[in-house]
Amino acid sequence: MRAQTRRRLLALPAAAVAVAIAAFALAVAWPEPQLAVPQASDFAIRGVAIVDVEAGALRSGRTVVVRDGRIVSVAADGVVTLPPGLAVIDGRGLFAMPGLWDMHAHLYAVAPLLDLPLHVAHGVLNVRDMMGCPVEGDPFIACARDKRRWSAEAVAGLRVAPRLVETSSFMANGPGMAARIGGAPGYFDVATPAQAREFARHFAGSVDAIKVYDRIPREAYLALSAEARRRGLPLVGHRPHAVAAVEAARHQRSLEHARFLIHESFDGAPTLRAQAGTRAWREDRRAMVDRHDPSRADAILNAMRDAGTYYVPTHLTRWADAWADRPEVRNDPHLRYVHPLLQWQWREDLDATLAEDPGAEARRAYRDFHALGLSLTRRAHEAGVEVMVGTDYLVPGVDVHRELAMFVEAGLTPAQALRAATVVPARYVGRSEAYGTVANGKVADLVLLEADPLQDIRNTRRIRTVVFGGALYDRAMLDRIDAHVARNARSWRIGAKIVWRFLRQPAAY
């Protein structure tokens, strides 16, 4: 949450604070109702159309057999003899696609009450988390140990949650960070090569990747990359302002957010890079759009392709910037899943964007900036870069479907967009043999739709059934999960938990 929100909460009158403390104490001890978790079972789906995301085609009239959480057969109807007593689901008129992935999410300590069930309810069954805790036991940002436990419980049928496929460190973000984190060692500044090496050693063995952010100096970044590589940890996250994108492509497993391509593909990019870490650095969106140089963009994309660097554009974040003054953003009906306290923080970000320059020209610049980002995603795909769907936005699960629509708006076909949310993420984590498609031997992660997503990507939202590792979530159960999360998002007890954890958080960033 923003520091401004923290200051407002800490400035409440004494009487209000006393009441709040009493409510917090009650909320901490109050057990929240748990969702029933379906268990994996053996069954067949008969008469279903398989969405072949690799070929971009439908395979109609298929029978899918699931045993022990795996797909053991996908064949034409009538070819497979089903054993007596096997449960059979009528799949006629339905479309079976592989479970979806969100490759850029942020999970906080309250995620089991809000985010995790909502992912499953919307067919998002694998999630990459991009924000680790700064200090073990952080009360607000969930740590890797908690995330791994949640994931193991989901797989074991003890929790409604997706698998969490990669956890990252707290961000390596350059000078001043250590002072903003209570209890963090000085090397959390990651301002020098020596500090960078200590930072990588600190997280080795506890996370899957090191996350880099905007303000890390170039020499510290290079030292961090070398030490992380020695520790078997990939670099993921932002392209630091002081590092050329072509160079970052050689050091990072993934690069996030379309904006870095725009920053680096106009004729002022070298000057902007030289200003990193100074007050002169400024994101002049109008200049970046008007002076965009396609040849510079092509050089970056080619470097990413050649290095095997994955790209996660997170278009929803720039969409919200572009339309921050519009009802479709500010009054989004999906906000019913977001607690008012979290909405408050999110609206502060929107308001700060508008306050920076509320004029019509600034609004146009933001929208053109977003549109250029979309076009660069199409060009990245055409250049052979591995592009993945990640949200970094607001509403878990729901936002993956909105990001898919952004990919199609960018110029990808529905099948290409779906591959970015299924096949490519499975390849990223090195588990293509188990995930990404509907095929023999794969884990039974399926989403049954009422309409063909290859005809209209918006049809991914028309979910009839979700299958997570062989556990069936029918429409009635999915509705119960939706209702459960919506109730939690209105709950004063959940609000008290959020505030209590927030006020005890050691990090202010």
C-alpha cells in the first residue's frame, strides 16, 4: 500500500484507534469460514470439443478420461470403452481448454481469503508470484514458505487455491531501500556490487528467482546477475532504468511490463538511461510515442528472442493509467471482489496518475502510450519472443481473461493469446510434459466453456466447469466461491485483518 494510506491510518483520532484495536484483536482471533474443497476423482467427459491451443483448432466429439488426477485418454467418441461405474460428464456443446496461468501476480498474507479461491473460480490454476517478503515473518507480504504451503495444500485437496509455480525475492531496487524496511540488513540497498552479491546470497535457498526493479545501478545489477547465476537463481522483473534493454535481455529470464520497450525504443533512450537515479529522469510519454524508433524496438526484441528471454507485458496496468478518469475503470463491477481498503489504495494510485497532469493532452499521451505497448506485443510475438500472460493488476482470475482480450486487441489471434496463457508458461517452468494442453499424460487441469474461445476470446469467461488436478468444480461450486470471496471483500473482519497486518508491516516502499 502507498505510504500516504499508511499515514492516514496512523493519523486517526485516539478514540477511533482504541475501537480499531479492539476490533483488530477480535478479527485476528476470529476463524474465517472455509470453503469446501472437492477431491480428485475418476471420470470421463464425453462429446466435448477439445480446444487445441497449439494447432489453433477444435477437435470435436472427443471423450476425455481422467484417472488419479491425470488425463489418461483423449480419443474420438466411441473409440474408448469406459469401465462400468465410471462417472460420465456430458460434454456435448462444451469446449475443453487447458487451465490458465497468470505469470505476474502479487500475493499478500490475506490472499487465502480473497485471491487464491478467485483464481480457481475463473479457471486460473497456476500462478507465478512476483513479490517476495523483505523479512521472514512479514505480516503483510506473504513469504515463500507460506506460498509453498498454500500450493501444497491446494494440490493435496486441502485448500481452494491454484498452484504457485515460482516465488521471487523482495525487489532489488537500489539505494535507500534498506532504510525503508524495518529489520532489513544494509545490503538490501543493492547499491554496490558487494551489496548485490550479499542480496543474492541472502535469498538463495528460499526463493525461486531474484526480482529486480527500476533503481538498481548498472554495476550492482551486473554483480547481482552473476551471483544469482552462481546460486542457480534467474533474474526476473523490471528492466532497470540504468541498464539497456538489449543488455538486460542477456541477464534476465523474464522482462515485465510493455513500458520498458517504449522507454528503450525512442531516440532519447540513451539520454534517459544516463539520467537514471537522478531527478532529471522523467517518463515523457508524448515524446516516447512520437519519437518511437521501430528499428530500436526490433533490436531489443531480437536480443530477447536470441537470449530466450520471456516477455510479460501486463497491459492492464497501462490500460488503467490510460483510462483512469473513466467509469469503466473506476466503477469496474469486478471491484465487488476487492476489499474497500484495497480499493482505496488502488484509487489513490489512479488519482495520483490523474493529478500528475489532468489535461486532455496528458490523457491522450497515456492512451497512445498504451496503444504503442499493445503494438509492441504483436511485434514481439512476430519476432519469435516467448510472450506470456501476466496481470499485475487488481482482480485475481478475472484479470487473466481481460489480459487475454488485450492480447487479441494487440493483434494476436485467440489461439496465440491462449498459448501465452497455457503452453508458453508451462515451457517457462519446464513442465510442458505435465501442463499446457489437453492431452494424454497431462495433469487434469481443464476449463469447460460454453462457447468456442477460438472464435471469440471473450468466451474464455463463459465457464461451466473447472477441473484442477482431477478435482471437479461445477458451476454451482464456482458460484459459491465467487459469493464467498465477494462476502469476504465486504467483511469488516477481513478489513481489520488487512489494516492490522498493514500497520505492522516493516516495509514502506
